Amino acid sequence: MSIAQSNIPPMYAQEFSHKRRCLGALYSIQTLSVCTLALGALAAPAAIGIVLSGKGHWLRQLSDALKNISWSPHSNLIAQIVVPTLTVGAGVILFRVTRQIDPILKHPVRVTKENLQAIRFDDETFPNSAYLTGQKGQKAYVYSVKSLGEHYQTSTTLVLATPPYLVGTVAYNVIRIAPSFLYYGYRACRGKSRAIDCIKEPIKSVWRIVKAPFYATAFLFATIYSLVKPMEGRILTSLVERDWNEGVPLARGYWCTVGKRNPDWNLESGGFYLAGCHQPIGVYHGTGNAFNSLRKEVGVAGGHRFEFRRARSR
């Protein structure tokens, strides 16, 4: 692919200076306001319909039930157990993903902007060299550039989207338990899978249900961190979500928020991403002035090799 004649992307330090991050907080407030108004606009017709239909007592009963839950003597006990457990579990995940060997880079991904450089090609990107030893010549992921407003709007939306994403993940795996037993049992009878798979797959669903709240909490923490440290937070978010997807890269998965997927993807292949824009778009091999798109790196059809040149500091 040829180098595009576009403007050199802004340097990270200039785009996300301390003063501009204060402006980013305004973008976050704006996004929260828009989401709140949107939810209100969706909920208001339903509430009005219930009242006009003479079923308004349902709303009162729901309100009373919520009050009873909030004032239940067991609620504080649950908070004292659940919240610390989720926090500790999320902390373990965050620590582990920054220390484990990445299967593509063959070394851990450093959550830092120390080696961040602006490059120019047919799309504006920042590469994170992610050196294990600080020496040149190692592989590095390339991450796409986001403007200040786009970054804070996206990260704030992800914070709000994490709870329903968790609910959907748990619901899917609950529904999957019985069908996976029957499906893999049928495949085993036809010699297309092992008999043990009809036991392993339901157990896998149960394990995914158990770990989902911890990964969702880690994902939430990483997303909130990206509001303070934009690039480091984005990289950390990408590591958590990729580990949540059991290492299946975005190039082999499905980016649910934009409907973009690998042609060979299906529900059983895994790789269901919420924050696909936080995932790396390519891999730099440490030498030369080109990098492979993530599709090319993992052997998926439609991959490219991009030439680039480094942007000058201003």
C-alpha cells in the first residue's frame, strides 16, 4: 500500500496535554448527558403507556421492591463481600495481562507511551513499540490514532456499555450450556469431535459465566484509566478484552458495535469485541518502514502490508 498524502498526525503529547485532557472531561460530560437523555426518551413512552393502561401499580411495586433491596440488612454484607472480591479479581487480571507473553509479539506488551512515535501512512496511526527490554528490533503493535474528542466520547460510552455487555455475555453462556452438550454429543456420534467435548463445552460455558464479572470489572477499570492516561488506558483495555476472548484477535473475531467481522467467524469461534477500536491494527517487526495489518499477521484473507514514514516532532 502506498503512503497517503494526508496531514501528519498530531503528536501524542500535544493532542493529550494536561490542559487538553481537562477539555476531554467536557466531552465525557457531554456523552453522559446525551446517553442519559437517550435512555430517558426510550423509557418515557413505556412508563406513560403503563400508567395510561391502568397498570401503574406495577411501577409502585417495583419502586417498593427496590427500596426493600437497598435497605435490606443483607445488602451491606453483599457489598462488603462482592465488591472487594471483584476488585481483587480484576486487579489480578490487570496484573497478569501486562506480564504474560503475547502470542504474536512473543514478549509482553508494555503499557506505556515511552516508545510512542507518530507515523504517517494511508491512515493516521500511532505505533506502540512495546519493547520487553527497551532494545530496538522487537515486534510492536500499531494502534490507530484518536482525536481528543473521539477518545473521550468512546471511552465514556464504553464505561456505560460495560454492564449490559456483561449481562449479554452471561446470558449467552447460560443459554449455551444445554445446547452445547447436545450439539457436541451429536458431533461425537458422527465422528466429527471427541466424546469428551460434550462435557468440556458446557463446563467451558460455566467457567465463562464465573469469570465474566471479574473481566468486566477489569475492563471497566482499564476504560476509566484511559480517561486519565489515554494511550496507556487504551492498550490496557485491549489486553483485558483480548484475554477475556481467550486470545482470539480482533482479525479473527467480531466487532459487535460496528458489525464488522471475519468472514469465517461464528459464535463458537469466539472473539466477540466491544472496544474493537482499542485493539491494535497491525504489527511492526522492528525494522524497516512498513508494518503488516493484523489480518495479514494472523493469516486472514484481506490483509495488507503498509509503508509508512515517521512524523516529525513539532
